[in-house]
Amino acid sequence: MLNERKIPSTSLEAEEADSIRALATQLRVDSIRCSTSAGSGHPTSSLSAADLMAVLLTRHLRYDWEHPALQNNDHLIFSKGHASPLLYSMYRAVGVVDEDELLNTYRRFGARLQGHPTPLLPWVDVATGSLGQGLPVAVGISLAGRSLDKLPFHTWVLCGDSELAEGSIWEAIDKASYYNLGNLTAVVDVNRLGQDGPTELQWDMESYARRVEAFGAEALIIDGHDLGQIDDALRRAQSDPDQPTVILAKTIKGKGVPEIEDQNGWHGKALPADMAEKAIAALGGPSNVKVSTHPPEAGTPAITPNAQAAVTLPRWQVGEKVATRAAFGAAVSALAVRPEVVVLDGEVGNSTHAGDFKNVASERYFEIFIAEQQLVAATIGLSVRGYVAFASSFAAFLVSRPFDFIRMAGVSEVNIRLVGTHAGVEIGQDGPSQMALEDIAAMRAVHSSTVLYPADAPSTAQLVSAMADIPGISYLRATRGAYPVIYGPDEQFFAGGCKVHGASLDDQVALIGAGVTLHECLSAAEELAQAGITARVIDLYSVKPIDVDTLRRTCLETGGRIVVAEDHYAQGGIGSAVLEALAGANTPKLHIALLAVRELPGSGEPQDLLNAAGISARHIVAAARGLLMD
């Protein structure tokens, strides 16, 4: 294997080699020009990869630049998103970005050529810049191409050597190997220098290769400035349909500007104007090389979306005890009649009930195992390809471990659906390591997110069905235990709504809950009624967006007396959402009690834990009585 990794130096036809070299030079010049004009950026990281991208652009990438949404186009992802000067210079070379936009708008306010690539540009699939994310997302894109679309497009990813310190990169290579993604190639720009000195392995190419091979991919070592080696490696990367390839290209940071080549301290710094002028002149000055890439291969996706397919949701009887996680499994299985719906799970499908989907559409069910970063990243990649992708795991891990991927999905403004089960102290004996008590706060803070927390099976099924068509990032929180069905099969639930129980003009207090605490609020209202105290109950199943009008009207009609009970830490959860909704409203003086988990819980029976946290029915009753005494 050691000798096979190294690609021998071969020669391109002299004329073609000269044209590629001219393109690489232009990419370097333009990377310097736009970053110096902006006064910021990462030119040195762009200079090192210019030869790699010049060969890819002219010889191997298959793309119709006038039709970026074409299903057969290859995908090119800059996982090292800080090398955006290089990417935008490539766009100029193919004619979709002109010189004026490149030089006068890069990194400027209101411009689409942002500091790191985002899908404001139609040729960018996802936002990058948080290192270690581009390759994992590419796994989802490639998975769609191989297993679902069955199209011949290839996914190319430019990685930096610094980001190979991220565990998510190795999760990606592992899953790419597991799913035989020969349509995925990572090109690693091994330029030795990171932001603050040498990288961990510097130019130890053999160590990189051994790691790549240990995770099941083919490793190819090349000189990243030898055009012939680059061309041969890119060709070889497309030769095996069942094995992903990682091209390890030894490069020089700042290549083409001798004063800064392989010099520490230049990362993320634009060249000063005088140095830039000298470097550009030495490189031959600005040029106008234009590139025509190869057209995409012909083909038709094997799956045709059908959002109008008739979905028959499961039905339950009022009073029947059903866990909302089980209702999720039943509902997402019903959605399988829509051929674009796919489900991914993190090796807990028998608990989340995502595994139910496997029983009805196994070809659209993907097991990502205990690799939550890759779980969310693959979901994003499938979304890029137009699939309605659901990802599920225990809420404690689904939201926390891959949170940066979720955050960046918000930057990308992609559409993904996340279902976190086993949330809150309600899970019982497993204890605090398994209890998601921060997930609502985390998900509410994400751009474009919708946060849903249903209390019974019918509401869960309705909301899961709605999630299929909710834009952005939707998150549904599901409970472990089985609770009585409250709603009939014809009740309607939608993002931004809530359900009001027992409202009258004589209501003295409002009890607000969601999920498990909704049941506690209903029990509390019954106890208060026996004492002659009228209380309405609000099922706040949509935490974001929240039903502001209903909350403000409730505040007016109950004299501002509100009790909120939530199985979540006090910070950033349902109580915070309610207070934000009421802020600035023309409402009476608030008399509000926020019941939430305020101490570190332990193991125990669910009801004991709800009592210990102060969020059970008896605590809600006590809080309501206290408000009436104010």
C-alpha cells in the first residue's frame, strides 16, 4: 500500500499544461487582488490550493454554471471555507462572477461574496467556515447520489490540513467508507501551517495516509503543485465506484509569493497594497483566462418527489396511553408514501421509533450509528439534494454534540427535521447524563428554527406531518413515557399554534405547559376547580414560533396571573419564550410563576423526579394559589 499511495509524476500535453498553469496563476492573482482590496481574507490558504483547483476545474469537474440546480451537476464544497478568495476567483474564471464584483464587493456589507461561502451564491451548497463540516455534509450529498438518485455526479471537497484535527472529518470518512461512497473525493491541501503555527502532522504524509486508510478510504499522496500528479490523482479518484478517496496534496502555503511562502504569521492576513502590487507583477499581472468546464453526465433521478401523496396518519383513542416517541415512529412511517422522505438515526432507532420507518421503506433509512455530528451533517447533505430528511436520536445528544452543525445549517438556511426523544427529568432512572434539559433553549436560539413539543400521540403525528413542509430547521421534542391521548383524531396542530383548555371569562389563572407538564397542568386545573378556583390550561406545543396573540389575550383575561411549568432548565426554555412573547404588550401587571428544573437531577421514578424538580401538579397548584394571594 505504501508505494501505491504515491502518484507518479506524469506529463500533461504541453499546451494543456500551459493553459492550466495560466489559470492557476490567475487564481492566485485574483485571490491576492480581492483580499487586498477588501483589506482582509485568507490569500495564503488560497494560493496553496490554486493548482489543485485549476486542474479540477478544467479537467474533471462536470458542471453547468448557467443551471446550478441541475440534478446531474457535480458538487464542489470548500470545507476550508476561509479559502473563499480562491473559490470566488474560480467563479470569475468560469464567468459567473465578474471582475468588478470580485474586486469591489468581496467581504463588503450587503454583498453576496461573503468572507466565507454561503448559499447566497447559487453554486454554493452549504455555508462553510466552521472547520470540519464540509466533508461530513458531502457524505449526505454523495449518499443521495449513490443510494437514492442513482446519478453519476461526483462530490468534490477541498479540505484544509488543520481541520483534520476535527473528529467530524473522521466520522465522515468512516461513514463514506461504510456506505461505499466511491462518488466522494476529499482533496486535502496539506500546506503544513495553521492559524498559529505548524499543524499537528505538518508534512508527515504517511501518517495522514495511514489514518485515512484505517477509516476505509483510499489515500493518494501527491505533490499539490505538480499538475500531472494532480490530474492523475483526480482521475484515479473516480475509478472505484465503491471506495471514497482522500487525495493528500503536499503544498506550500502562500505558493507563488516567495516572501511569504511557508512563512508562519500570514494566516488570515491580506497582503499590504505594496506587497500585493509587487507579487501580482511577479506573477505576470491580472489576466482574463476563461474556463469551460465539462458538462454533467446525462441521467434522471431514480426518485421523483411527490409532496401531494395522500398521507394517512395513525389514529388513537382518547385516553389510550402512547409515548410521543412511538407516535413519531408511526407518523414518519406514514409519510413514507412520499418518496422524498428519508430517515436517519443514531443507533437508537428501537428507542426513538425511527426504526419503524425502516420496516416500510428500508431503502430510505440510513443508520449513522453513534456519530451525531455526521448524523446531522448527512441530513443536511440529503436536504441539499432535495430530500425531506428526518434525523432522530436522544435529545441530550442530538442537540448538544452536533450543535455547531445545527447552527451552521441555520446559516445555510437548509430544511432539516430533528426529533429528540427521551427529554427532561421525565426519562427517570437513566439519570442526568441522558436528560436533555437544555435543548429547547439551544434550538430556540438557532436562526430559522421551529421548536415543537407535543403532549400526546395525535398532536405528535400532526406535527411530524407538518414538519415535512416546514422551511428551515424544525425540532420536535418527544417524551419517553406513555401518556394519555388528549385530542381526537380531527384536531389540527400547526407551527405557531397552541391549544386552550377550559377557558372562560371567569378564569383566575392560566397554567401553561407542554409535553409532560401539560398533563400535570391539566391535573392541577382539576384540583383547583375542586377548590373553586377557575384555571385555563394552555398546551404550548409550539414553543417557536409562539402564539403571541393567545398568550397576550390570556394575560388580559386572567389579570396577568400565569404559571409556567416545564421539564427543562429555567434558562431559555418555555418560560423564557412566554416572557418574551409578553414583553412590551399592553397587558396587566404580570404575576408569573416559572416552575422549571433548577437543580441537578438524579435517577429515580419519573413522578418522583417531577416532584423533586417542582414541576408536578401539586407544585403547579401551590404556585397558582400563591399568585391568587398576591
